[in-house]
Amino acid sequence: MLDRLGITATSLCALHCIMLPIILPILPLMGLSFLADHTWEHVFLLMTAALGTIALFSGFKRYHKRLYPFYLLYLGVALYWIKHDFSAAVEMYFIIGGASLIIAAHFINIKLCNNCKECDSHTCTS
């Protein structure tokens, strides 16, 4: 459940970042100019990282004991975080790369948990 929520949050964040240049001119008219602020992006990204950490830790502790989903999650968050340090021409690649890594971390966690649920014990050897 938390992984699916994390996938949704990450997808919405990526959509926000991709669509922002298109909708930026109308945000003030709608009273939503705060959505274009880097601080808002960082807050939402930190919330996504916290949710991801909780979801991945739950699967890690209960089932699979694998760390690599965490590596993917935090690498994706790092890519998102530093996207503003580069030119606008490559920013889209950081968004897509970061979102892909975060979503992959959740999908892998789901797969690892589902594989381990099929095991007789709570420790997975696959």
C-alpha cells in the first residue's frame, strides 16, 4: 500500500516538474504561485523520500532484508534535489531519471515482498 502511494506521489511530483514551465504563467492568476517555488519542491521531495523510506523499511524489515531499493530511492531523490544546479536544457533528464529510480525502488520492493510472502518463513532466500 505504501509503495503504491509512493509511486503515485513520485509520478505526481514528476508531472508537476515537467508541466511547471507550461503552467507557470497562469499560476499567479489561480493563486498558486507558491507551486513554482524551489522550497515547495524540496518539501514535497522530502515528504516523498520519507514515505519511500517507511515503505521500503517495512518490506526490508518484514520480508526481504535487501538494501538496494534504498540505494535506488536515495539516488533518485538526489537527482531530483540537484536538478536546479544544471541548465534548463538538461533539467528534464534529472526529473525523469530521478522519478524513474524512485518508482523502480518501490516496484522492486513490491516484487521482493511478494516473492518473500510465498516463502514458508519470514526470511527470504531468493
